[in-house]
Amino acid sequence: MTEKRSVFAQNLIRHRKQRGFFQGDLAEASGTNRRMVVHYETHASEPPIEKIKTFPTALGIKASQLLESTDDLPQSDLDLAGIDSRSIKKPKDILSLPPEDRNDLYRSLNKMLRKNRLEREQRLARAQTVDGSSK
């Protein structure tokens, strides 16, 4: 029997994948572990408020984007939101590469994504420090 995922779980998966995060990446960025990310993506219909706060911060989105239903959006908007046309054309090219070249590409891409995620997290931390010290 296939269970329908909660709105939270569906949105968490969608935003994680849009950011290019693996479950371990999200776990690290949100201060939890991979096992818990898997749990929130598969079983949790009402996650604790602490996670509703940490996941959006790690993903660079608003909490409401994890909680609100996306049923009213066309499927194409869900899958391709924020993706430019050049990126959409690349999967076919990537799949035409020999496996070892694809693996090299994926490693390079993951390294670049991690670097950018770290830089984004550092900018967020600096912004939060500035916001916190000005209050």
C-alpha cells in the first residue's frame, strides 16, 4: 500500500531537490541527522516546530513554503520552478557522456554546490548577527 506524503514532506523534498541538496546535505545545514530528514520526508505529518524553523533557514525559503499546499500549482510549475532554459536542456547532454565523465561532472557539481551552500549559510549567519545586534 502506498501512503500519500504530507504536504510538509512533499514540500521539503521538492525544495531540497531544487536546491541540489542530498538528504545528508540538508541534515548538516539544518543541524539534524540524515535519518531524521528521511523520517520527515516519509512519515512526519506534523513535524516539531523546531524543524519547521530550521529546515526553511537551511533551504533559504520561508516556513510557509513548507507548510502550504501546492495542489493549486500546475505540475510543471512545481518541477521546473526557478530553473532556467539552459539547465533544462543539459540532462540529455549529461546522459550522453560516458559513465566515468558523468561521475566526474557530478563530483565537480556537488563540490560547487556545497561551496555555494556554505557561502550562502555564512551570509545568512552574518545577516542574522547584524540583525540580532541591532535590536
